[in-house]
Amino acid sequence: MLKQVQHDTFRIQNDVYRVKKLANDFKKILENSIQKLEKWVEDHDYKGYEPFDGLSSFFRPLTFGNLFLDRLLMQLVRQSPLNLRPLLGVKPLESTIGRGYMVGGYLTMLKLTGDKKYKDKAVLCLDWLMENKSLGYIDYSWGKHFDFASRGGRYPKFEPITIWTSLIGLSFLDAYETIGDKKYLDVAVSVCNWILKLPRNQTNSGICLGYTALKNGDCCTIHNQSMTGAAMLARTAKHTDNPEYIKIAKEAMKYSCTRQLPNGGWYYGEDPKYHWIDNFHTGYNLNALKCYIECTNDKAYEENLCQSLEFLKNNFFEENSRPKYYHNRTYPVDSQCASQAIETLANFSDYDKDTLELAIKVAKWTIDNMQDKDGHFYYRQYPIGIKAKTPMLHWAQATTHKALALLFSKLN
């Protein structure tokens, strides 16, 4: 028995030493990567392409308003390893969610370094977001700067979507908690009021919040935006004691957690056409559920959290730590999967001792294989080494900035 205890103690000490050495060796590389990425984003005035911006093309009239042709044009631009956008008249655009992610990264660096420049940059982005809310709604909400079409239907540019609005709202809460200006909490409350007005899928086992404020039935079966909306409500309630926020958040988590798959994953949505399991939406769900539990102290779904984290660790990474897109298929290796995996793993480093080491390894693979010498991160990697190097803004740059900043903070 004593020998076993001694063996376990030695193993734990060895694990701690290994992770500490890995972290120390990687810190300078990570800091340099963040600085180069920051410079790229700021030099490009927070503008870039996006995977789904193909409907901004001057060829759009040739789709004649047909949903299938709209989707075809958008997916042609999205899936091409070559950047067709300049040929099709698609220009780099502003990004509301890109600004939101940059706020998160800046505020993390502010807390870590105390450098006022990060506060100034965060405030600049927050002011821009307040000035560029969706105009069709009284409350704060945000959408894309381009039209969008998918198997779930289409919605126009600037129409707010729940996932983006909730993630941006969480950045305003970051700002309130870091800077202390009450106007940021007021924006968060306004976001929550927008969320409360969303269409809902009311069931006997919880509710699912709508993807947009538009009534579209099957979009009320999608988990990531509903769970992230619930996290936004719960975290705001921590500052406002609003019981309605907690009530709706609890019901939204009930909907998703009672529909978690036996393996610990979630389908993207419950409608059969949404039956796939991918890396970054799993990360959204995990972050949201962790946030909800921490803000409400409701432990009812702690086992769901454990199962999903194990599922993420065991199914979305290859042996060399390259992130997979799907739980059962690697390609395309996508920058969003890499950045969200790094963020989620770093976020769980106080919860699970294995996630910090894995976050470092994923970040190292991503920097080594997906960052250009000019600082920007590539969009995708396809089989036989083909890389789509298109400089996105939200996708790849802003998400990676926030993720690497969070990881950097965990290593200091």
C-alpha cells in the first residue's frame, strides 16, 4: 500500500513537472504569436473575410433569389482552397463577433499585464459594438455584415443571431467585471432582455432558445446558441439577481442536457438535418454549461459537464494534437476548431488537470502549422497538405487571439 502511494505521488509530481516545463518552454513562443496576430488585426483595421461571406459577391443576382443557388454560391466561396473573393467582388468587412472576441483577448491581457493600452483597445471595440448594434431592435443585439443562407433557411445581413449576441454580451460582462463601468452591465442587461423575447421551443423537458428573433421552427432545436444564451442570462443574473434570467437559463440547460448523447456529445441540433457532432460547437456547449453551473451553483448537470469534457478530450484531437473537425473525421482542419479547442481547454484548466497540457499542445500545433509569417492564421488545412490561407477576421484571427491570450494567462 505504501509503495503504491509513493508511486502515485511520484507520478503526480512528474506530471506537474512535465507540464510546468512544457509551459515555460512555450510561453515566449505564445507571447510572440499573440503580438504578431494583434498587429495583423489592428493593421487591417479589424476587417477581413469570413467563411460565409460569398453572398456579398456581385454574382449574387444570378442566384435569382433561389435558396439552393444562394447556398451553392456561398459554399463555393467557403469551401474553395483558393480565395475566390477578390475575383467575385467580395470585400473584407467589419465583424461584430470579431470585435467581441478581440475585447475578450484584450481584457485578458489587461488583467495579466496591467498595461493600459489593452484597456484602450478594448474600450475602442466596445464603443464600436455599441454604435453598431442591429438597428431593427430596441435592445442590444448583433448580426453578420453579409446575407446568409443554409439548410435552415436564409436571413439578411445585420439580422441578429443568438450565438453572436450572447458571446458579445459575455464580452461586455468581461468589461464590466474588469473595468468596472456600469454602462457595460447595462448593455448586458439589454442583451438578456433581447434573449427573453426570442422564439422558444417549449417541451416537457426544457426549452430551446431560437437561433434568431425570426420565427423558424427547426432552428429552435440547435444547442449551442441556446446554451450560450443561458450562460449569458445566468452570468448577468449574478450581478442583477433577476429571477427570470435564472428561470429561463435553467430551462434551456435542461433541454440540452436531457438530450445529451450517451457518448457525452451533442448533435448540432435535434432536427435530423442537424445530426452531426463537431469540435467547436462542442466547445461552445462546454463553456456555456460550466459558466451556468459556476454562476448559479446548480449542480444538477455537473455529470453532463464531466461526460462532455471527456468526450472532447478523447474524440477531437489526433496523436500529434492536431484538432479534428468532427468527432469521427479530421478534415477539414479548421481554425475555428483549433481556437475554440484552445479556449475551452484553457478554460477548464482549473477543473481538469489534463486540459492545460492538451491546450498547450494544440496551440503549439496551430502556431507551427497555421500561422503565417505576417501574423495571421490560415483558415483551413485540407488533405495532402493543401492550406486555405485566406485571411479571415472573426474566423481564425479574433477567436485565436482570445484563445491564445487566455492560455497565456494560465501559464503565468
